[in-house]
Amino acid sequence: MSDQNGNGAAAQPVIDIRNITKSYTMGEESLQILKGISLQVQPGEFLSIMGPSGSGKSTLMNILGALDQPTSGEYFLDGVDVSKLKERDLAKIRNQKIGFVFQSYNLLKRTTAQRQVELPLIYGGKPNRGQRAKAALEAVGLQTRLGHLPSELSGGQQQRVAIARALVNEPSIILADEATGNLDSRSGMEVLQIFQRLNREQHITIIFITHDAWTARHTNRVVMLRDGDIIADQPITQPLVAGEAERPSEAAELEGIFHSTYATNEVVEPAL
Ligand SMILES: Nc1ncnc2c1ncn2[C@@H]1O[C@H](COP(=O)(O)OP(=O)(O)OP(=O)(O)O)[C@@H](O)[C@H]1O
Ligand SMILES: [Mg+2]
């Protein structure tokens, strides 16, 4: 996998951020939210990002998703430096390459499932919208709910509509911010199963923000953020298969993930 011949034959990371910072000015004060983050993600990885509330996960995801620009640093998305692109070009890249799934589904209230999924195709001026939206909804098991409004769907079903909407443009990357955060454990597992299948069968790169260590153990790599820095980054050697293993008690679950993360990668900074 490493670049052995120098001819560019090595796999190129799909996401390559270098020394990214993000600051906000609040009155007189400048708040540095991301403090110089570098991260490479290879095509087909299923990565989870964990970290306490306020550590900068969503801020990072907005930059990775080209929804927001960093204050400094570089971002190569499929080899293209997007950190200097104008909003119009960014929007085009988002539409072509990235699917988003959020904790709160972000569905339109008076719009049927099928129409919600057609919307990205309408923005992108794509043909065969009805057919493609139906296929995407079928891929998440909602072929019998095409005409339903969000209020006529369960939370898990609404999230699956959002996943179908993220999928319909055939993105190479899906960014999910607490996508299972509002769901009961069964619906959460169903959503996780869908993500695992998309990753395995279609090799879609998935970046999955979660607070839940058990959920993170279903992915292939965990990155931990704290106070705007990456404090740990390690592979999960034997990811769990969604729906196959029982969720352990909270204590065992936390011990497993934190022990394996910190035991081999002790880059812990003192809290301020
Ligand atoms: N537009 C903004 N202006 C000023 N500060 C902001 C802005 N957006 C985010 N922040 C600050 O950045 C910090 C990180 O926020 P972020 O939403 O990235 O955290 P998070 O890790 O996603 O947390 P959570 O787990 O609660 O979702 C927070 O302290 C927040 O107050
Ligand atoms: Mg967040």
C-alpha cells in the first residue's frame, strides 16, 4: 500500500487534511476550536470519530464535508485542494462526492420519502429521478414507504430516508454526525447494519461521529478528539458485526474501548 515506486501507484487518501485549524472570533476574543489537525483516510475505510461534547467533532465534520472552510491548513479531497475553493465549486463537489446524515434527520416536513430522496438529484440536474430514488429507498428497506411523510414514519425509518437521500447521488464518502444518536438500540443497529453493508459492498468511505463506544467498535478505526486535538487514532482489529453481538454492560464496553485506545497510544494531554 505504501508508495514504493514513487510513480503515484500507491493508493491516494480520499481525505487528506494537514494541520487544519478553525477559530471563531467572539467579540474581542478568538476561540481556537481545532488546533492543527492532520488526518488521512483511505478509500473504503469506516472510521469513527469520538470525543467529549465540545471537542470539535462537528466542526471537523463540517470541514471534511466542505460545508465550512478551515481558518488555516490544507484539505485534499480525492487529491484536489478544496481549502481554497469558492462556495460554488464546493457545492458541486459536495453534491458529487459526499452524502450527509445528521442526528436530527433533517427531512422536510411536508415532503414524501420518495421526494426527499429525489431532491439531491433535482439539484444536480440528474435524470431518472423517480427510479433512482426508489432504488435508494429499497436499499434501506423502505420500498413500502415511498409516499409517507416524516410524521408517518418511525425515527429509525426517518433516518433510513436520510441515508437513502445521502446515497442517491452515489457518493464516495458518507459523513454521519451522531446518526444513531436519537434512535433506540434496535433502530440504531439497523442503521449501523446499513452502513456496514454500504462500506463492505460498495466500498463507500464512511466517517461516523459517535459518543457511543459500542457503536464505534463496529467501525474499522477510531479517532479520538479532545479540545480540538487528535489524542488517539487506532485501528479496530476485529470490528463487531452489527446485530450479531449483544451489547455488554456500559462498564465493560467503556473499559474495552478506552483500554485499547489508551493502552497502546498514550498521547494524553493534561486537561486545562
Ligand atoms: N459558529 C460558531 N461560533 C463560535 N463557536 C462555535 C461555533 N460553532 C461551534 N463553536 C464552538 O466550537 C466548539 C466545538 O463545537 P462542536 O459542535 O464541533 O463540538 P462537538 O464535538 O460536535 O460536540 P457535541 O458532541 O456536543 O456535538 C464548541 O465549544 C462550540 O461552542
Ligand atoms: Mg457535534
